[in-house]
Amino acid sequence: MTSAEPIHTLADLDSWSIPGTALAVIGHPIKHSLSPAMHNAALARMAHTAPRFKDWKYVRFDIAPESLPSALEKFHARGFKGLNLTVPHKVIAFGLPSVSVTPAATIIGAVNTLLWTPQGWTGHNTDGHGFSRGLQEGLHRDLHGADVLLLGAGGAARSAAVECLQHGCARLWIANRTQANRDTLLAQLASLAGAIPLSGFDPASPPADLPAGALVINATSAGMKSDDPSPVDLAALPRPAGVYDMIYNPPETPLLAQARALGLPAANGLSMLVHQGARALEIWSQSSVPVDAMREAVVKAMTAS
Ligand code: NAP
């Protein structure tokens, strides 16, 4: 992302005068978001063939969690076409009366994409779609029929777990630093799982009956900071078929470094970022979107930073 792109605040909404159709990502912090670079590259490409996108612009806002309800009212009044929500807003927005949540996002319990309607915001979640498409792109693997070891119980893990179950994974195991959060998630997923075996596990002492050939998915934040511990010791697991880490910055976490050292197929979350963004832009634009342009822009922005 270029440094020329300002970080807007709530106060800017009161005097918003930028013409055209506005989209925005809102988070706290928002400085490191690659979404403006990714979406503006896509919009520029789309404008070549569809002039209606010429005045579309994707900007970024730093909004504190306590300001989210009033900010959403102002974004709506100002006619913003769509919003992406990132940490910490995904779960907060889910609970707001001003957001009408789609059935699919209701199962997840979080929204990352809001669409303007005359009545208010409709809340969608595109992370699960981004995850399954990212897995196909990064590891060439489908969730259908797969054994999955999922690490994490936060918003991203919830999206991934729902996606695994809805795609008909064979079996799903979930581990998390805080066991109570893991158990809450397992209980919430039980009815969706139906006949699909669903269990918790402790990554520090993996059960003997874990199968070889599973997909290991990191949906925890462990690995974002340089001194973070790896969320699991891959050498202590029966040999997995592949390792997908939702983290894309840094591009190689300790988990991915270990996977490569063990000769396991491994991929970071850049492909998920691109595909969750592409689905959001499809929702707002009701048009097909240039995924390649989005991927190129993200890679360029990451290289530049
Ligand atoms: P979240 O809701 O805050 O959940 C964080 C999760 O990480 C929780 O399960 C938490 O466990 C666990 N965790 C945090 N620090 C840990 C540590 N030091 N060791 C082990 N576990 C730790 O966040 P989120 O939205 O789910 O995001 C999780 C990760 O996914 C982030 O790295 C985010 O960047 C990534 N993500 C990527 C994409 C993409 O497009 N590639 C999309 C969404 C998210 P506790 O329950 O114990 O707190």
C-alpha cells in the first residue's frame, strides 16, 4: 500500500466529501491492512471494462471498538456501499441491531463484510470461502473427505470449522490455547457436525488415534510476532498431508518453517486473504472480480513493506 493513502478516523465521516462510490476497511489498528491495495487494484482493472467502477474507491478507517455502533450509522448515512471489518470488529458487529446477519454468517458468529441496503447493513462472512479457496490454491487440497486438525477457536477458526463441516470433511479435531474457548466452539458446532466426528485435542499431548494424512490448519494468531511459539509441534503428530497457516505476514511462521523442514506441503494465508476479499467485492459489485489483480497487488504491497 502506498503511504499516500490516508488513515481516516470517525471525525472524517462528519465532513466526508470524497465523491464516488466508497468502500472501506475498518479496524483498530488498521495501519498494516493490505485490503486497500488489493481492492483498488481490482477496481482499476474492473473499470477498464465497466465504466461504472471508475469512481469506486476503497479507503481505510481506524475505528475504536466502542465507536463501532455510531460509526456504522455514519457510514450508512454517508452512503458507503460496503465495509470490510477486521480485528476487533467482526464479532462486535455481529451483535449489533443495525446489522442484519445472513444465515451463513449466523452459524459462524462473526461478520467481515457489510453491504449497504436502504434498511441498514447486511452482514456476511467471506472468511470461510476464502479459506477453502485458499487451501485449494495453496495446497491443492479440498476439504471434502479430509481429516482436519484445526488450531484456534477465534473468529477465523470458527469460519474454517464451519467451512470444513459444510464441505463434508471426514473428521475434524480442534485445539486451542484456552481449552474453555475450544469446548464452547465444539459445543456450538455439534449440531452442524451431525454424523461427522468432531473432537478436541491438546497439541501438547496429541492423542494416539490422530490419523496420518490430515490437514493441519493454523487459525491462531501464534506466529504473527517474531517471538511467538509455534501452536503445535508437527513432529509430534502423525505425518500430516499438508500445513496451511492463515497468517500471511510474516510469510513464513515458525509452523511453516517446521513444515518445510519436514518436507511437508505448506502454504501461508495470502491465498485466503485474496479469496475472502474477492468474494466481498463480488457481493458489493454484483460482478465477477479479477482475482489475479488482487493477488498481484497484495504481493507487491507486501514486498514494498
Ligand atoms: P481472534 O478471534 O482474536 O482469535 C485468536 C486465536 O488465536 C484464538 O484461538 C487464541 O486463543 C489464539 N491465540 C492467540 N495468541 C496465541 C498464542 N500466543 N498461542 C496460541 N494461540 C494463540 O483472531 P482471528 O480473527 O480468529 O484471527 C486468527 C488468525 O487468523 C490471525 O493471525 C489472523 O491474522 C488470521 N486471519 C487470516 C485471514 C486471511 O485472510 N488470511 C483471515 C482472518 C484471520 P485463545 O482462545 O486462547 O485466546
